[in-house]
Amino acid sequence: MAIEVKIRKNEPVERALRRLKKKLDREGVIKDVRANRYFEKPSQTKRRQKKVAAFNNMIRCKYDN
């Protein structure tokens, strides 16, 4: 999986770098790298996912009414 950003004609490098960062963020690459930086026990992974699901459910219930 190679993510590419081609620099357009007369485009500053900073803008191309910004597009690259946005693309990486959308693909979830940075999130995956940070998650795999340290080993996480399976029980910790399940606990974290359960916590995220509970939070999302709370938010969803709040705005469904």
C-alpha cells in the first residue's frame, strides 16, 4: 500500500505535504502506526473497543431523540 501525492505545477511543497497528511489521516495509517507502537494485550484491545462502542452509542442515543 503506497500512498502518493503528486506535486502539481507551481504548487508549494507545504501544500502537497498537507494533502499527504490529510490522505494519511483518511486512510487511518497514522492511527494504525500509533496503535502498533506498543503491544496491547487482547483483553486491553477488547476493553478499549467496548469503551469506544459505549461512547458512540451514548452519542447516537443523545441525538436520536
